[in-house]
Amino acid sequence: MISQSKIEDKRSRILLAARRLFVNQGFHSTPTSAIANEAGVANGTLFHYFKTKESLINTLYKETKENFFSITTAGVEEEKTIKRKVRLLWYNTVKWALNRPMDFLFIQQFSNSPFISKLTQDEVSEHFEFYYNLIDIGKEKETLKDIPTDLMYHLTTYQIYGVINYLFQHSEFQKNTEYLSMAFDFYWDSISKK
Amino acid sequence: MISQSKIEDKRSRILLAARRLFVNQGFHSTPTSAIANEAGVANGTLFHYFKTKESLINTLYKETKENFFSITTAGVEEEKTIKRKVRLLWYNTVKWALNRPMDFLFIQQFSNSPFISKLTQDEVSEHFEFYYNLIDIGKEKETLKDIPTDLMYHLTTYQIYGVINYLFQHSEFQKNTEYLSMAFDFYWDSISKK
Amino acid sequence: MISQSKIEDKRSRILLAARRLFVNQGFHSTPTSAIANEAGVANGTLFHYFKTKESLINTLYKETKENFFSITTAGVEEEKTIKRKVRLLWYNTVKWALNRPMDFLFIQQFSNSPFISKLTQDEVSEHFEFYYNLIDIGKEKETLKDIPTDLMYHLTTYQIYGVINYLFQHSEFQKNTEYLSMAFDFYWDSISKK
Amino acid sequence: MISQSKIEDKRSRILLAARRLFVNQGFHSTPTSAIANEAGVANGTLFHYFKTKESLINTLYKETKENFFSITTAGVEEEKTIKRKVRLLWYNTVKWALNRPMDFLFIQQFSNSPFISKLTQDEVSEHFEFYYNLIDIGKEKETLKDIPTDLMYHLTTYQIYGVINYLFQHSEFQKNTEYLSMAFDFYWDSISKK
DNA sequence: CATGAATGAGGATTCATTCAT
DNA sequence: AATGAATGAATCCTCATTCAT
């Protein structure tokens, strides 16, 4: 048991250290030696768990995306109305980012790096379906504006990123429920049919 | 004259080559030798014009930003109403990005790289004033929603980025005026008071 | 018994795998991990049987040489005339090489690698005596040409290697008794007194 | 002029150092750093002249082969009889090897290493024609034994290697013309028709 | 101004070997 | 005996930068 957890420990310590350093210094400015050092393991150990630096980065990305998706969508299905679904999704997303800023910044950095293009489209777009479905249903029920689904997806996604980045720069508002509420209202107002 | 223009030629050829390669491969995966090569000059020549690689990158960023600002704001002051001002700004921005995708992608990539933090806040935020003013006036005239100026700035900026990235992926809509019009309506609807 | 044979199995599986890989990729390009893998054992197991990679190589060399010697000299003593002795030796040698090309190539590769110098002269020249004796007797009986024994040894050894390498490249002649016979005649003609 | 010769100097110093170390320690046991060091240049300089270690090795091989061929065949065409041609070729070859033992050992080592297979057959066999022609003419004139040309080539080539390796081990005979003469007689006797 | 040879620190990766289990 | 995770020294190669010409 102990050995089991220890092994898991080592792998995840590497992932943790990598994320921390990547966010601060970028992928290329972070040597694998620094990651190993930060994780408290030998340089070679890193390559025992990840064949290459790139595979470490990809693993990190996939795990983070997975976590992001499972946490932000939790409970959404159970909500009854579109607005309640969207609100929960919105809050989940913002809170996830605020709770794990490293993860959010990592994903954002990854998305704008040349690494992304090497991941198959499938892997990246795996979760699109969920969002697209939600948008489609909203449009059917005439709750959401009738604009092309993928345009809507882009517009809303980026808008949420905007809020999050704003809150990163103004940490004093992160716990301000009034502020969050205002931002969501803005969001909802922009996508809903009147 | 000729030598003068040739010189200018060389400098801008380096900048051009750098942008092209940076966008495709990222900053770190683009050696200065590759840039020099692509520009058709000797490796050392690059360092004649730019003291370091980083200064080349920063120069590129500043020039691009400058160009972006001067082109996207052209004529905005002259417009009479807030809506017309905003609309022109919006179209200018989208068109600039579609006309010079390399430049847009370069800025976007730069913003998410560790290089950004090395530029003084001043240099990055140099042009904020213009946008903030516009938003403030809009709020005063009760044309725009009454939410904090910098939040509004973030939300709208990211929303435009969303449109642009969407159009990059769907080039078939880039010339579709109906589409652009729809996207702008969505935008205006989201920020304007009703 | 079973465990005993299994153990022997493991050791020889390692040796077998090593030979196969060494011949194809060379000593240095064959990691011990690859050998262990090919042999179907754990990496550490290899070091249980062989203290170092070098000792594995040396073991392989010695065993192969031993096998080579015992098989190629089998029955030679019993032959009555020098010519018959030499012919049997020649055929045994060629056939051994054709039957076990890996082994032959391994020996050849080893001989030209820096590893050889680390084996004591004794170990390498262990079997010289047999050949030298045969040559000496042949010269005494005025059957073989009267040239220095060790020169004769070199000349003939290399000539046989020449035949073997030729046959490796022209596998279509390997079973051609006429061809073999011709090659032996050439050989015999070159060393025998007329 | 000086710069020209200096440049040439540096490249050839690297080649020289490489040959020296390769012969003593083998390809894989000779780090590029050791080569650079021995040549008195920086490590990076080596890669300025040779893209990879392998290309350095191949360059070395090709240059050596070229040199070998041009020197050993010098004057052969001018000789009148087959025997005189063959004798000159034989002596040229043996002398070349004795004069440049490093080069000879390098070629021999290379031939038995996995590097060889990466050179196109063409490059390796480029010079076969010359030898094959000589053998064919010798057979036509009924001066040489009537055995397949390529078999003859293999047998004789290896026989010469045998002599050379023998002389390396017995340096006391290297200048002994009687010895060389005896070895050539053996050689000629083995290939000529009686 | 322009060149490109030269540098050497830095970085990803490999691999023989050890050792706790 | 057998395993395979862990190690870290060793190695190939890259690349920003310098500088003599």
C-alpha cells in the first residue's frame, strides 16, 4: 500500500512541480532538471514516468482538461432550466479557475503554444459535445439567441476567460458575490433571447 | 538612398521572417539562425539590428501593437454616436486581424508567454486610456451598461478575440457580411443598455 | 529440476538475446534494458547473472569461441592425411559459420572492437596451438609450403573469412557443393607445396 | 590565405583527432567532447563542421577510402603485364596500410560496425569496378585462375588484410623485403593459373 | 555595415547499475 | 532468485552571442 502510494506520489509530484514551473516560466524555459529538482527526484526519474518532456506536457494538459471538465459540469444535468444549467456551469468554471489558478493558466498557456497542434483534434475537442448540446437545446426552447452554435460557443467561452483573467488581476473581487453576480448577469444577458 | 532603403529592407526582412517563424513554431523553437536564414541575411547581422533575441521579440511586439492601435482606432474619433464609434472599432479590429493573421496570432502568443511580464506595465497598457475613455463616455450617456470599466474592457476584448479565432477556423465566413453583422449585433447587445 | 532448467533457461535466453541484438546493432547501441526485454526478463535480472555488461559480452565471446573450436576441430585428429585434416577443418569452419551466422558475425564484430584488447592475450590465443601444430606438421611432411607458421595461419584464416563473408552475401551458393569444392580447391592450392 | 588555411586546418584537425581516438577507443567510446578537446577546438565547433557525430564518421570513412583507392591504384594502369599490375597493387596496398596504420584500422573497424549499413551500397562499392576489371582481364588472358570474379575478389582482399594484420603484430618484418616478397609470392601463387 | 566561424553553457535524453522489496 | 523503480553521470546536440575580418 505504502509503496503503491509512494509511487503514485512520485509521479504526481513531478506533474505538480512541472505545472508550477511551466506557469511561471513557460515550457521552454523550464528544464526537466528543474522539474525533477523541484519534485525532489532524480533527473532520470522524470524520464522513467514520461518518455519525453513533450509527453509530460501533454499528460499534464489532458489530466487538467479532464479535471476541468468533470468538475465544471458536475450537477449541471440535474438542473431543470436552461438558465440554471448555464448559471451553474458559469459559476463552476469561474470557481474552478479561481481555486486552481495554476491549472487555468497552464491550459491557457498550452492553448497558445505550438504543442497544441500536435494533439489530435479529437483529444482537444472531446468535450465539445456537452457544450454544443446545451446550446442547441437552449436555442430550441427559444431561451438562447439564435446564432450559430459554434459561434455562440466561441463567444461565451472567451467571455468567461475574460472574467477570469480580470479576477486574477483584481483578487479583491474574487470573493465578492455581488461582483460575480454582476458578471454573470452580463453574461446571461448577452446570450439569452429577450 | 538605395543603401538606406536596403538597410531598412534588411531590418524589416528580419522582423518579417521572425514573425512568420514565431507564429508557426513559437519563440523558443525558432533559433535566431533560422530567422536570419529566412530573412536572407547572415546570422551576425541580426544582432547588428537587435542586441538580443528578446529585444527582437519586444520590438516586434511593440511595432505590431502600435500598428494595431493606429489602424483599429482610425476614424473612430470622427464618428458621432457611441454606437457608431464602437461599431467602427469592432469592424476595424476584426478586419485588421483577418488581414494580418500572423500579427494577430503573434500578439496573442506573446500575451500568453513569459516574455510579457518583462515588458513594463506602461508599455503594455499604453493604449488602455483610449478604450477606457470610450467606455466611460458610453456609461455617462447611459448608452452602455453600468458595470466597472475595466471589467467591461476585459469582457469585450475577449469577446472580440473569440470572434476572430472563430473566423480563423471558419474562413468561409470571413467575407460574409451577414455573419459579421450578426456577430457585431451580439456584441452590441451584450454591452448596451436597453 | 524444473527450477534448475528454468534458471539455465533464463541465463541462456539472455545470452541468446544479447547475441541477436549485438550483431544487429552493435555493442554500444544495445542497451541492457533491450537485452532483458528481448529475453523476457527484468532489467535487474540480467545483472544477477552478469556483473556488468562487459562481462556479459566477454562471456558470450568465450562461449562462442569455445563452441566454434570444439565443433570445427571435431574429427580432425582422426583423419589420416594432412589434406584430409585440412579439408575437414575447412568444411567444418565454413559450415559452422553458415549454420550460426549470428555467432560468426558476433566473433568478427568482437575482434574489431575495443573490447578485445581487454581480454588477456591468453584467452584469445588459447586455441592457436592446435592450428600451429597442424601447420608445422604439414610443413615437416613437405605437404604445406614452407613459410613462417604464423604468417601461414593469418593468411589462411583470413582467406576462410573471405569465403564465408562471400557466402553470406550470396546465399544462393551456400548449398552449392560444387562452389564449396571450388573454394576449397583454391584454398588448398594456395597453401600446398606442388 | 592564412584564414583559408586556418579554416582548413580546423576541420582537418577535427578529422585527425577523431581518427586517432576512434581507432583506440571505438566509435561509441569516443565522445565528441574528447574529439574537440584533442583537436583543440570548442565542442560546438565540431558541430559547425559536421552536422552529427555520424556524419563525421562517414566523412572520415569516405575520405579515407578515397585516399586509399587513389594511392593504391597509382601507376597500376601503366604496368604492362597482369602480374606486374597485381604486384604493384599488392605492394601499394600493403605499404599504404603500413604507412597509415590508423587509417587502415579505421576502415577495418568501420566495416564491421553497424554504421556501414547506412552508407548506400553505391558509395561503398564505388571502386569495385577497377578490381573486377583487372580480375576479368587476367582471367581472359588465362593468367588468373578461372573462378568467379567476386569470389576471387573476396579471397584476395581478405588475404591481403591477413598479411597486413600479421605485419602489424610483427613490426620487425615490416621493412623486411624478403618477407614481403615471400608473402606476395604466396599471394600470386594462389591466384595465378599454372 | 555585413559576415559567418567560433564559442561554450545549457538541456533533453540514455543507460549501466543499484537496491529495497 | 527476481523484479523494476530509481539514480545521476555521461553524451549528443542546440543556440544565443561574440568578434575578427
